[in-house]
Amino acid sequence: MNEMRSLIDAPFHLFDNRDLVQLECLLDIALYFFWNVVLITPDANVIVEISHDEWIAVNAKMEANLSEYKAFFKLLELKPMG
């Protein structure tokens, strides 16, 4: 990624399709160390928040997008909160 700035100076990073391996590795590290993560699709139709408190929130503008995540989480046997 060649990013030399600190998180204070650059708290966000833009990934594209060429960066999927780096994105996956960064998510692995974030999940392992219980870091907070916010993922936003390029069109901002879906926002995924991963909390250090061990929860994941998915916000979507369209129900169809949300349904895709619900199905995926069900395959992973993740239980919805509330």
C-alpha cells in the first residue's frame, strides 16, 4: 500500500478492485486486534461498521443490499442483535 502516514494523519484509505488482497489482510488484522472498522461502498449505498465490542452493523439504502448481507451472515451462523 506504500502508506507512510500515521492513522492520525490519514484515518481512511480508499481501496479499489486491485487492492482486494490488501483489504482482506487489513480486515484480518482489524478483526484479530478488535479494532473499529468502517467500510463504505463507492456509491455509499452500504456502510458496514465493525466494532471493537464484537458487533457488526450493516446500513443500506436499499432492502435488496441489506438482504445480501443478512444471507451472508446467516451462512456464517452470526446471530442478529435484538
